[in-house]
Amino acid sequence: MKVIWKIAGSPVVDFAMDFTDVAEDADYAEAVRWAEAEKIVSGVAEGTFAPDETVTREQVAAMIYRYDRGRRIHRRLVFPADL
């Protein structure tokens, strides 16, 4: 998720995150908050994101698809050097 967030420009959002397993001070917390606000992720179960679990190809594809809606990033992805 953090990679997609960085591609989006690392936006900061004013959104109350619902995930109880994402610490507010985690280095990926803002990325998860943004992704939930943008409806890119919805978690794995009620109120959980499972940040320590392995992400499947299907989950990554779904996140990219949801991010891409209307953005057409599939034409050319430019990754920041600090990924």
C-alpha cells in the first residue's frame, strides 16, 4: 500500500482510520489512512487491516485497479527513486 501512496504523492488526509491493528505511529499508517479514505482498501475483516500478513497478487491487483480508476496509470508507471 505504501508504494501506491508514494506514487500518488504521499497525500495526507484528515480521516479517522477504522483499523484497530494499525498503530497511529507506524511508518505506513498515513498510507493506510489515505487508502481507506480513497476506498482503495477496506481491510481483511471487521476493523482489521492485517499489516503483518503477506499480501497476495490478487490483493495487489485489486489495490492498483482501485487506485487507477479514472487515473489511467496503466499507461505509464513512474516510481519515485525512494521506493
